[in-house]
Amino acid sequence: MLPASLDEAVDALAAAPAAVPVAGATDLMEAVNAGRLRPAALVGLGRITELRGWRYEDGGTAVLGAGLTHARMDRPDFAALIPALADAARTAGPPQVRNVGTLGGNIVSAAPAGDTLPVLTALEASVTLARADGTREVPVSHLLTGLDPVRPGELLTWVRVPLLHAPQVFLKATGRSGPARATASVALVLDPARRAVRCAVG
Ligand SMILES: Cc1cc2nc3c(=O)[nH]c(=O)nc-3n(C[C@H](O)[C@H](O)[C@H](O)COP(=O)(O)OP(=O)(O)OC[C@H]3O[C@@H](n4cnc5c(N)ncnc54)[C@H](O)[C@@H]3O)c2cc1C
């Protein structure tokens, strides 16, 4: 199934509860090729243009579409907005992977080496999960720790990130040169309004 809108995608998942959403397929195909996953059906998210951008919300928050690619988040306009997330996106695999791999896929995969995850945790970001019977908002940290995981049939649609307008950075160690997955990573953000410094380690 290749829905063209968010509503169509949510309806497709409701109609076929065993179907699995797929965005860039960089994690999903690895699991299929390794025999860890045999999806009964796929709901492709690639045609949903509304998920590929971002908007501002009152209260100093950026609302990012789950379909934003790592390559898009590495561009200067995005880097000026959320520098640590752009740092993470810049190092998330080779260019072929960053051109199609998405923010939503990185979060739902929740891999220990997921580069956006320490950043989103340190920034205290939250996600919107949509299903035919409604939506709910969950802090990224609750999703990652298993306190409130993504449920079957849910679509991750938006990622709400507080804009702190202060220094923030993401660093990772890979154990080799060139693009590679992190053996360890850290995000450090300053939050002047709350007189806080937050750190998350991957
Ligand atoms: C060679 C290679 C190198 C890599 N290097 C890195 C690296 O250095 N750092 C890093 O962080 N990652 C790396 N990755 C992993 C991968 O590229 C990222 O995790 C990427 O962000 C996944 O996004 P995707 O769109 O490809 O997800 P997909 O593979 O399409 O999906 C991944 C999972 O998320 C689910 N999903 C996707 N979108 C949604 C949604 N909107 N709602 C609900 N569920 C959804 C899918 O069902 C699936 O379970 C690498 C992958 C490869 C193949």
C-alpha cells in the first residue's frame, strides 16, 4: 500500500493490522534480509509529503515530520534551528543511507546506536503517535525505555522539539574513520530558560 496522505496511511494500518509501516527501509530491509522480519504487508510512507517538512508551534517548539531524512536535517537552515540534531544526522551512516533514512524510522527502530536518540532525549522531545481511533503524545524518553512503547497499528507522525536557542552538541565515537555506527555517543544541551544543562548518552 502506498498512501498519499497521513489519513490514508492511518486508515490503511487500521484496515490491515498486520501491515508494517516502511519509510526509507534502511533498517527494515536489513531485518528482512537477515530473516528477523517477515511482514505480512507494507504501508509505504514515501508519498506522504506532509511528513517531510517542519513547522513552528506557539511556545517555541519545532514540529518535525517523521519523514524528514537525515540528509535534509543536515542542511544549514535546519542546523541553525536544532544544531545537535543536525550534528547527529550528518553522521548517521553513508550518504546513500542518509538520503533516504528518516527521523521517524530512527526513533521507532530505537537501536542502541541510533544517532538522533540521545539528542531528542536531552532536548526532552516528544512524539505524536496516530491511530484510526485517535492520537497520543509520548516523551521520546518513555518510548526508548519501554515505559510507553509504540503500539501495533500506530504511526509516528510528528516530533515536537523545544527550541532552546543556546549551545548544544552531539558527538559520537565509532572506533574507525568514515561513516559508521556509534560505539558510544553523547548529546549535551544548554537550557537557559530553566537554568539547566542536560546530557544523554547513547
Ligand atoms: C549501512 C547502514 C548504516 C547505518 N548507519 C547508521 C548510523 O550511523 N546511525 C544511525 O542512527 N543509524 C544508522 N543506520 C540505521 C538507519 O539508517 C536509521 O535508523 C534510519 O533513520 C532508519 O530510517 P528509515 O526511514 O530507513 O526506517 P525504516 O527502515 O523504513 O523503518 C525502521 C522501523 O521503523 C518503523 N517505522 C518507520 N517509520 C515509521 C513511522 N513513521 N511510524 C511508525 N513506524 C515507523 C518501521 O516499521 C521499522 O520497524 C544505518 C543503516 C544502514 C543500512
